[in-house]
Amino acid sequence: MTGRAPSTAVTTGAMPGRKLLRRLLAAGAALAFCALAHADDRASIAKARGAFIDKMVVEHGFDRAALTATLSSAKIDRDILEAIARPVERVLPWYEYRAIFVNDARIATGVRFWAEHAATIQSVAERYGVAPEILVAIVGVETYFGQRTGRYRVIDSLATLAFAYPPRARFFAGELESFLLLTREEGLDPTVPLGSYAGAMGAGQFIPSSFRTYAVDDDADGKRDIWKDWADVLGSVANYLKQSGWKTGEPVVDPATRSAEWKGQEPSNGFDLRDTVGSLAELGYVFTTTQPGDAPAAAYALEKAGGGSEFWIGYHNFRVIARYNRSPKYALAAHQLGEAVRMGYAAATGTSAPGAAPAANAPASAASAAPVAARGASE
């Protein structure tokens, strides 16, 4: 979800200790109780709604009576409050997280999706300079290629969280403001669009502020339709990635091992890219890449089934993918799904695999790869 509010649907990171987990559960339960109690405080909700209406009338010229009717029809949904306040019960290790998004069923669905929309995918990829497999992967991870775009009315989700969820009321009031503005701009009935419990919409799961900033009318039909118009969906995802700094033709991530001489600290799995290809090689990471030695990079260690870690070297475009969801597991799952679908599509159509860069799961050839990483790690 672009620019999304934090979601607990699939949580990444390391499993907390028992004591920390109990604290999280207790804090989450208390937060949920307070939020649900607030949902029953009709006076507080009415006050927050009234202040919001005043703002929209004064700052954006909305008709007071019409807006009051729209927001009065919005349901304060306890299911939404329970979903967003649900405590973190379990944190998925990488190998389990990966299995959710990179599996035979999702890959096969992605291959069919690519075949059905091949012309649009290629056209959008070429115009925005974003790898086609990444466009396919994002909608594959976010909504199973448009099949799971959300069941909540966006107006209900955002009104509930803006007026009855004090911990994030300011953020969601801003998203409700953006939603009402975009429905006016796009000529949409604000009571109709569906999305996630946090108000993310369409096949690319854009929150309203991201919709207004990044969504595009790619087929020039006068509407930005991120629900059913695949030209607009893919164009909007591509525009988001491009505006986030996607570098055409550059790799995303490469697999690595660590030599016996490895002498660095364990990776933080962050996105600051404070290291370079050369410095990581000097630390003892062994990998092959097309990137020059001074290219910014970061090492990532993710859990393997049965224990231990697998290692990856992420580059600038890896960080760009993580703009969608700030998690190395998300970025790597999207990358691997895209690669698998790309190769599956090529096999199904009998063509060379399309795409802007070599598959990172298979090292580049010795003739094309910059040898600095492998050389630096072995000397």
C-alpha cells in the first residue's frame, strides 16, 4: 500500500521474546479496548465529525448539508477498529512470509495476468522505465492481481478511524480529506468505492493522499480508475515507483554468501544503504553484480527454514520497492514473485524473458558482471 498506515495483517521482523510479546499483547489489548470504548462515545464522534465538516466547508468549499449527509451515512465500524488495533500476535520469519507471496498458485495466476495484459504492461513499462515484472509483482502481492481489493466502504473505514480512533485520528482525518477531494475531482460517489480497513484502494492499494499525488489517467479517458482500468492501475504503480526514484535497467538485489573471513556486524536490514558494493565485498560478502564498486548497497539477513540465514545485497531499486511497504521481506518477496512470473511468462509464450534487468536469483555472466564483489571477498 503506497504511503500506507501500518498494517498488522502480515508483520515482518524477528520474533520478540516472551516478555516483550506479553507486553505487546497487553498494550494492544488495552489500545483496542480504549478504541472500542471511544467508538461508543457518540458525543466525541459527533464533535470530531462536526469539526471536520467545518474544515472542509471553510478550506475546500464543500456544501455543508451534502457533506453532513454523506458523513452521517458513514458507519462507525467496530470490526475496523478491532482490525487496526489488533495486537501483534506473531511475527512471520522470512521463509513463511515468502511462502504466502511466492508460491505456485500466485505465480501461475501472475503468468495468466501477464498474458492477458501483455500489451499494456509492456507499454507502461517502456514509458515509465520501470521493469514490467515489478509492476506485475506489486499488484500480485498487494491484491492477488486485482482479485482482493478490499471489502470495506472507504468512507466507512476513514470515518471510523478519523472520528473514533484517537491514536491515529489526525492521520486518517487527513486521508478522509484527501478521499473526499479526490471523489469530487474524479466525479465519484464517495459512498461507493471499496478498499481495505485502512482505506487503501484499488488493485495497487493506494491510500487517498497517494491517489491524488501519483494516480494517472494512463489511457486518457478522463478518469483515474485504479479499480478496473488496468492501464490506469499499472500506470499509477509505475508512476509511484518512478517518482520514488526507480532507476531504469539497474538491478534490485543479488544473492550472497559470506566467506570464512567475514568480519562485519550482523545486518540491520534497514534501507539507509550506508555501505557500497565494494565495502560489503571487503567485509566478506561473496556475490556477483553488474553494479560498480562504489554503488550504494546494503546487506540483508533473512531467516531460512531449519535455522540460519540467507543473505542478500540490496541496491537503490530495492529501497524504491520498499517505499510501498517498508520491509525487506516485502521488497524481496515482490522481487522474487516478479522474477518467477517473468520466467513463467517467457516459458509459456516461447519468448525470451522480458524485463529490464537480469534475474537476480541467477548471477550475471562473468563477461557482463562487475567482478569487484567476488574479487574483494576472496582476496
